[in-house]
Amino acid sequence: MTKIASRRSARNGGPLGKATASLAALVAAGAAVALAAGPASAAATPWEKVNTPKEGDRTLRDYVPLQGDTGVGMTEAGRSGEGEKYHYWLRDGKNWKQLPTVSDHAWSRANALTGTSANDVWVMEEIYQKPVLVNHWNGSAWENRSPAEQGLQLRDAKPVKANDLWAVGQVRVAGAQANPAAVGHWDGKDWKVTKLPQAAGGSSSLSAVHVNSAADVWAVGNTCKDLDGKDCRPYVVKWDGASWQEVSTPVASGTIDKVVGRAANDLWVSGKDTAGAFALHWDGKSWTRADVKVPGIEKVGSLTYHNGQLHAGLNSAYYANKGAVVRWNGNDWEKLDNPVESFSNINRLTTAPDGSLWSVGATYVPFWEPTYQYFVGKLAAPAAR
């Protein structure tokens, strides 16, 4: 374990939805976090490498732990002139079972894979020049649960239970004067899609959603002054049970694409601006900036709570295998042992219902035709170590 020296920034006090401090003030207050020169002594982190299904030279791209020792994974079944196609797998202990093919669309992209159990799995695929495709696995078959909203694109989803799912993204319609951010809620029977306010000539998009309760839902992304995604700033919105309200941040430009929390006064978001990767903590009234400055790191790729502490998967710059796993101890970021010897990025860092920590990522391999080798790692729950 390596300790990362940290200086917490001053807070921008003020009411919800009003910006009360500038990014420049945060930087002046010492918001940045730097990597310490030497590692602290600590026992090795006992990561377990998980065997995964493989299709040709393609291995598991994503994995979501479910109840018990079950989970759902995704492999890329093919990439050619027709685009990408995906297969999905259920894991029961050490055994994998391939699910029936969801769709055979060309030029598709899997945006979200989530679920609560082996009988409640959700897949959201973006189809080129077609409406979003949403499918639900009920334990025996796929059910089409695609919303009817024209131009809807969904980027992330979080299920509370089988009849309670939140999803976020954007509505893009050709020729429209604005592209608004959108939130969808599935109640077990129907979708309710809400388009958030958007000024003419601009666009907004939500990349991630987190659910604390039915009256405390957060979504993050960016909002831009044009339709092409330029001149953008972070965009954070909160559902209070009655309406969506924007929560201003002290970051003037860039985007926020990850969010996780434990309560209305304990929420973390992460993103990227012109200065690089950043993280912000919300205490119910104001934001505190606590960046991670590690050489070669381009962004915070994932956030999760494990054993009561916030953990983050850090992604390195393109084609660099300098990714890292860190945790926040309340004052400092600490660098943990990696799930594999070296990796470029962690696509997902997730805590399972049993308390175990799962990592899914990729290592860049510089062959004649450069490629990525994907991995899945498991860190047992503290009580099981």
C-alpha cells in the first residue's frame, strides 16, 4: 500500500443549487493531491483472479456481481464492418452459462449492464440511428422493455429491485433546436421519461446515476452551449421525490461521469477538466475537492464503497499500463495493490451484496496489432479473509 499525501480543499458553502466558490479558489486552497515518494508498509491485498468465458481472442469486457456468488458478464462477440455484437453470461459459483442472444443489430454499443439477481438482469444497447434497445432477463427469457421516447439514448442504469429501475442519458432528435438530458424510471409496468430543461441551441447528457432512496436520486454528466458537445461544464442533478434540481459544482469546465454515495450528505462524484482528473465530495451543503494526482493517470474510471471506505479505479493515459486502485481514508488517498501486475484501466469497480470487491479492467498489449487483455479480480469481503 502506498499513501498519497493530501490536502483537502476549502468548501464552497452555500444552499443547494447555488455555486458559491470558484475553481480558482479551490486550487488556491490546495485541492490537488500528490503521490508520496515511498510506499507505506502493509500486507499485500489478496486479490483473486477469476476465470472467465472466452470467445476466440475476446474475453469478458464487463461483469456485475449479483446475489450470493452469482453474477452477469458480457463478452464482445464480434467486431467487423457491421460493428460490435455482444453475448451475455450468468455465473453461478465457478460455472458460466451463456444466455440466448439478445439482439443481432449492426453498429450496436452496450452502454449499461446491471441487475439485482439471476432473474433480474438489464441490458441497454445503443443502436446506430435507431432507438435505444432495453432488454430484461427474467430468469428464463429476454423481455423487450425499450422506452417509446423518440431519440432516447441511455448511458447508465441502477436497479433498486425488479420493479424499480432508474436510467439516464439524453434525447437526440435530428433537426431539434436542443438535445436535453433525460431520466427514465421503470415501475415494473411502464417507463416514465423526463426531459430536463435545456436552453435552445445547447445540449446536455447524463452519464451515471446513483440511488440513495426514492427521494434521493443523483445523476451526473455535462451540459454544453452548442449541439456538438463543445464549451461544456459539469452537470449534476438531484431528484428529491417531487422534482429534479441542478446542484451547482465549483468546476467551471469539463464533465462529471461517475457518482456513488451512502446518504444525502455523503456523496462522491468524479470527472475530468482541463487540469485533469478530479473528485468532489458532497456533505449535504457544499462540495470539497480531493483530487488524486498520480503520474500517468488520465481519469477516475470507477467509484465504489468497500468495507466502509471509498475506493476508486484509476485509468491511465491511452496505451499506458499505469492504472491504479486507491481508497480514501478520510484525509488521504492510499494506493492499494493492483488486481493484476499492471493494467491500463478499470472499466468497473463494484462491491457485491456479500461485501466482496470486484474489478474488471484491461491491460494494453503492444503486439504487431495492439490489443487489450481483459481481467476480472475479486477481493473477498473482510470477514472472509
